[in-house]
Amino acid sequence: MPVSHPPRLAVLAVALVLASGCAANADNATSGGATRVVNADNGAITVPADPKRVIATGYAVPVLIESGAALVGISSWKRGLAMMSPEHRATYDGMAKVAGELAKETNYEAIASAKPDLIVIGVPKPVLADIDMKRLQSIAPVVAIGPNAPFEWREQSRRQADAAGRAQDFDRAKAAYDKKAADLAAKYTNALRDLKFGHVGGYGDASAGNFQREFAGSWGTNVAGDVGVKYYGEVKKKGPGSESVSEYSSIEELPASLGQADAITYTLDPDGTPGASVKHVLESPLWTNLPAVKAGRVFPIRYTQASTYASAMSTLDSLDQALAPLLTR
């Protein structure tokens, strides 16, 4: 989701934050150097025009690694490791970790010791209150650009890269993604034209007997939408963030939820196996009786947690592999 973060994981988002107000950030801007103002969740923030020592947390970690920002410290970002290239993984592994997977694991002393001239925070808004904001702002200018709805990672990641002075590098990655997505959309145009899809997400709770259905724009569906997969329906009762594009229902509601689907995609873990919540659905007798399942139009997708254009290239590869049987029908 949790807001934009995958549901169930928002509280695990890697976090650092800052309070509203610009004065403290302006005072912390690099003395004697050129500055500029960027618009962030916490207002118009004065930052170095060319940051030389950047701290990144949460969703800002992968995009600033991929964009080649001048990083001196990052938070842990375990959920994205499987989607990193060997080069980006090497950068991640070699970088000082100044925060863990939880907001309460922020190491302010380590951040201060890194002497950053910019701190870029990319965490869900609900966890911002877990940070000592004044203390963080006393170290360096802080730009908070946190996730909201899942599909918004595109714009948010560009804003994070721009804040760190790496917009051009970001745009190159976006161009490569856009070309690949367009090529796949052309490849599958005829095969997908008459199919309406449903999606089983990876964040249901098997112990509670429920499953997650994701609609268009959610984590499991947003990249598929870029290649022409059309997801039908919408959340019955919309909430904030990811709750606007996904919902949890009892397993007994599976036929009512997905019975009209011509085809179904479902989330796999990065290692290619279904997680416990998805496995719970796949092993249900109700699943085997769904029309889409009987028709053999079921497609497992890996890397649905992608939140950068570089990592979403892996999602596109998985979609291409999963949808390929449609071309032979």
C-alpha cells in the first residue's frame, strides 16, 4: 500500500520525516552554494541546487540509487532487493544504513555523522509521526515525498529524483520503460482486446480467511495496465491510498468477486512462488470452479511491488512470459 504502500506493509515502511514549515529547511541549505526550491509534501523546501551528500529513506532509496544520486546513507529496503540489478544491488549493499525497516529504527546519530546536505524521505504519511521531526530538520534540508495510491509511484519517484538533482537520469530510465511497455502493448493488443481481468493480490490474510482483490491502479495491476490488461470493477467502499484500489473479502466471496472475470492474474513472490495468502486462494475449491480458471486463463505475475521504472522492467518481463500463451490461442 496503509496509504500508497502495499496494504499490510505500510507500518513496515522505512521512514524518516520532517515537519511542515520551510524556515528550518532553508536555514539548513548548503551555505555559500546555489540553492533552489522544490515542492514537497511538507511545502516549498529550499535545497542545494547540486546536492553532494544525500540521505534517502523508504521509496526514495531505489530511485535515488538507480538515478545515481550522491548518496551517503540510506534506509533498509528489503522489499525491493529482488528487483535490483547487480550494479544497483552492489550500491545498496555498500551503502551505510541509517535506518531500518521501521520508522522507530531511525538512527539520528548516524545521519548527523554522514553530514548530509539533503535528506529525501519517501514513506507513507501515516508513519511520519513516528519520527523526531525537529531533530531531523536540524541536520539538513528535508524533502518529504511519500506514497499515496500505488500507481502514483511514477510521479513521486520523479519528484524524488528531481529533488536530488537527478531528473535527467530518471528520465532515461522512464524512456526505456515506456518503449518496452509500448512494444508489449502492441504485441498483445489482439489477444487482450476482449478480455476483462481480475487480480488476486499478495496481501490477504489466510489466517483470517480472506483474500485481497486488486483493481486497476493497484500494486499488482498498475504495470499490467501499461501493456493493455484491463481490470474490471472497483472497490465497494473506497478508503485512502491503496484502499481506493484494493479490498479484502472472505474466501467465500471469491465466486462473487471474480466470477465475471474472463481472465485472472495473481501475485507471485519474487522467487516465483505464491505467498501464503495467494496459496490460500489457489487451494480453495471455489478457485477451481471460477470460469476463468476452468478456461485456463490464469496468469501468475512476479515483481508486482515495483516502484521505479528500472524495477518495473522486471515486471514487464514477467507479464510477457505469463501472457505469452494467449498468443497461441
